[in-house]
Amino acid sequence: MINVIPHVLPPAQLAEARRLLATAEWVDGRATAGHQGAWVKDNQQTSENHPVTLQVGGMILQSLAQNSLFMSAALPLHILPPLFNRYSGGQQFGTHVDGSIRTMPGTGQRLRTDLSCTVFLSDPADYDGGELIIEEQAGTKRVKLPAGQMILYPSTSVHHVTPVTRGTRLCSFFWLQSMIRDNGRRALLFEMDVGIQRVAADSKPDHLGVIQLTGVYHNLLRQWAEV
């Protein structure tokens, strides 16, 4: 399941993020690529421990912690600190699958990558190309979101970024481990949660149907969750 998460960064925070990232240290993006990705990755990214990376990444995580759509769709258990990349002058990221296991910086804790996250920080009109292409069984999805919005998609997906032929594409990228490992079960829980909220909005708070459906949701979560 692919979800668009709007309003991750409001305009004021978005402007501050761009200003700070303009002062950051940028290195070869292959620094965080696995064996496969290193052959097809051509971009720049900020250093993991650079103060700007940590500051702007913290802004994103703080915002997502208050975003009910993100929390419902992802059911996050562990989130890797956000990193930042930029593409220009024909740079691209060829077809690949994200690595399955990553290590939390500073702790050595291993994290299973269930979901991949990309927050778009450049306005689409400011660059040509740079679409995130995600291949699914249902078809191919082309993603180029307004600045401040995020795409959330399964890390099992084959995907690539098309060449940026004009301007600069600036994004944040990171991964998370969900409490629900299985994509299908996570999608069912998300659809149920959305449905419960819709019924609740049209009913009294103590509506028996809402109480029953909420109980089913939490019992499934209790049965399937890894914590």
C-alpha cells in the first residue's frame, strides 16, 4: 500500500529546512547505498551526523509524531533518522530495492526496513524529471509531490528516480520498522481505522457499532503486532 502524507512540513518550516540545507555538507550519495544500489545511485546527500541533518530531521520526526494519517498507515515501531539528498545535472537513481536491514546510528540496533519514506522539499515546478517510480503488481506509480508532502511505500518495492534535467530535486529519505511486518495486514488495519473514524464522525461517541469495530481493530493489532 502506498500512502501520500500531506502537511509534513508547513510553509514556514519548509523554508527553514531549505535555508539550513543550503549550508550543509554534501557528499557522494553512494555512502549509504548497498552493493546493488552503489552501481546505480548518482546523487548527493548530507552527512549522517551533520548538525543540519540532525536538526531538519528532528523537525520532520516531530511533525510526523503528530500526524494521525502517518501513524495509522505506518504503525511505526522504530524510525531511522531522516537523511537528505539532492539531484541535479542529469543525476538519477537506477532501478533497485532498498536493503532489508539497517543499523540505528550510535546504538548498533538493527532495524528491519518495512516502509520507505520520501519527503519532497523542492517545488515540482523548480525542476524537471526527478520522479519516483514505484513498481507494484497493480501497476507503476509515478510520484512527484508538492513540497512538504511525503510518500510512504513498502520497502519491498522495486523503484527508481528518473534523471533531473533542470533545477534541483531536494528530498528527505528514511526508513521505518512497523509494528506490523506484513504489508497486507497493515493495509487492512489502516482501512479499518479509516472506516471507524468515518462511522464515528457520523454517530454518537457511545455508538455500539463504533465500540465493537474499535475492539476488533485493537484485538487484531494485539494479535499481529511486534513490540
